[in-house]
Amino acid sequence: MVLSHHESIGLFRSSAPYINAHRGKTFVLMFGGEAIEDDNFPHIIQDIALLSSLGVRLVLVHGARPQIDQRVALRKTEPRFSHEVRITDKETLECVKDAAGSVRCHIEALLTMGLPNSPMHGAHIRVCTGNLVVAKPMGVLDGVDFENTGQVRRIDTNGINDHLNDGSIVLLSPMGYSSTGEVFNLSHEDVATQAAIALKADKLVVFSNYSGIFRKDGKLIRTIERTVLEQLHRDGELMTEDTVIRALTTSIAAGIPRAHCVSYETDGALLQELFTRDGAGSLVMENHYEQLREATIDDVGGILNLIKPLEESGVLVKRSRERLENEIHQFIVIERDGMIIACAALYLYPDDGSAELACVATHPDYRGKNRGERILDEVRERAIAAGIQRLFVLTTVTGHWFLDQGFKAATVDALPAQKKELYNFQRKSKVYTLDIE
């Protein structure tokens, strides 16, 4: 898809809030050896270089399973696994060191590129590696000695932060070292999650063979809470790789604010996920004490309490209890400790292919924490599922917020005929629309 001049400028401008939000933050990026062998990997490296130039502190964690398999096959060594974990004997360890070293050099070479007329011209990126992961042996499990297969014992956060503070990208391999001088083969999932947790990273981004987290029915889950994701995983309802799901849930459970899953095959997926509202993959969050759900008749009182001050100030149109009871299934709410702290309603106009987003409200004590954005994302998903191509909203006060979310100013003529007939010209609400195809 080729963007017009105005579309390119609009896209660049709309990314500004995300650029400001991500500057100075620490992101851990996890990708397996399969991603490194994909034709799109050089583009991922270019996007990583762009993130670095925008002031994002980056820790890259790579895997090397297919590269290790190739070297094991060349040595005509029989690969051994138990519990889906490689048993690393001395001969296999040489394959691991060879593969990890080769992959590391390949990534460093790509990050060093700076040819004229290329995206990385003038980037001057420094990549730092080293003995930054302290490991311990996995030991003997169910009578199986895993030998030089290990687990992360400790991440050298001081060393990593020193490199990050110097403006370098830190590259971690799936290998760790012990105080006794031994080398251990680690899973890159373990290294990535433990690095993110130890560094108190702002995000973990995991590259997958899939364009996010997919249910077995083929539906992409764009935003999901950790506990729900874990239940779907236990129930066998997901298609996305187990290693990816484990990394996402483990990091969020340990306090990482957000974890993302994007495709390593799709050009620009990383940038689209981080710098656009719709994203390109899946976002996992915690939200222990808040539940986003469809409203029930028991929520009528809570919604009335929430919207009453806004109705009295003229921000929202007044709704009677009777009307709210009749329309309750059009509402979405966020509940926190039994209290409704945010809501919105979705009214469908299927003949016109559009839907109205209405009665958007957040309790004053809970504003500024992206709850409005969470509700908007849910409304968008429900509208798309209903075959809707466009959202519209009428507002007298909060137009700027909707513009920030990607809506565009429109006229009354943009409304469906049925809604246009009910438009209150005395109230003079402004109209904003959002294409969601």
C-alpha cells in the first residue's frame, strides 16, 4: 500500500504522542532463531535501529534453536529432548556455542550497516554483549540429567544499565555462565522474561510466527488481560506458540506493565504496534482489580451514579433509569472492586454500516490511566464483529479527546438518516467519525 503525501504526513504526526511516550523507556525484544532466518529480519533490524534513534533503551534477546539443530545434524549427533527441553551434553554444547556465536555476529553485522540511501544510514549503533546472564544447571528431572542445559540464576542489571545509559543496544544470547566457569544452554524465553523482570522494563515485545495471539477459530485477540489469557492457554484454545504465551504471561504476572506479540514475517509490524492506535498484534495487560465487560441490569445504578454529574453539567444528554434499563445491553463498563468507574454505549446502524459511540464517561478519580482508550478498543472490536465500517460520536465538550483517538471532524450530513432526523440543533453537538475497516 502506497500512502499519499497527506496520508504520510498524517501518519507521522499521529505517531508523535507515542514517540514522546516511548522515549527513555526500556523495552526487551524477544525473537527466536526462526525469526532470524526469515526474509523480513533485516527490516526488523532497521525498525530496531529506528527505535534506538528515537531514544528507546533496547535489550534484544535472540534464540537459536533451528541454527543449533542444523549444527547437530552436521555433526550427525542424535538430538535429545525431555519435557520439550534440549539435553545439552558436551558435544551438543559445542553446537550451541557455535550457533549462538554465529547468530550474534549476524545480528551485530546487520546493526552496523550504514550504507547511503538505506534506512540505517548514519545510525552509528553500538551493540554490547558479554557475560551479563548468570546461569545455573537445570539438574536432574524425572531421572534425566540435562547436563549443560541451564536456567537463569541472575541478570547483571547494573552491567546492562551501564550499556543502556551509554546509548548502546544490549544483545543477549541464549547462553549463561556460572561462577565455576561453566557455560549453559538457556531458553531465550527464560532469558528474555528474566531480563525484563530484573530490569523492570516498560515493555516486553515478543516476535511470533503469528500476527499476535490467535484463538483456534482464527480470531485475533488484540487486547487481553493476563488471567484470561492464561485460562485460554490452559483450555487449549490458542494457536500462538506456547513459548510466546508463557513469556507474555510470566512477564505481566511479575509486574511488567505491558507485553506485546507481533509477527516477525510482517514488514513494519513492530513500528505499527508501538506507534499506531490500532497496532499490528496483541497487547497483554494485568488489570487485577478491574474488569471490562458488557453491562447487565445490575449495573444500572452504578452507571447512573457515574454519568449524573456529566448530565448535570451538560456534557452528556440526560438518560432516564427506564431508558438505561431498556438499553443496558448496548453498554460496556469497567468495574473496579464492585464500582462502575467507566462506561460507554454502542448503538448500531447496520443499514448504514455505521455505529454511534455514546455516553463515554470515566469517574474523575480514575481518569488518565487509558481506561477510555480500553473501552474504545473494545467498542471497535464489537463494531467490527457486527460488520460495522465506521463509528461516529456526538459531543459538545470532549471533541479533542476523540481527535486524539483518531476520529475526524465531520458534519451532520455524515450521520445516518435515522440519527440525522433526531439531531438536536439547539444543543449543537459536534460530529466526529472514525473508519474502522
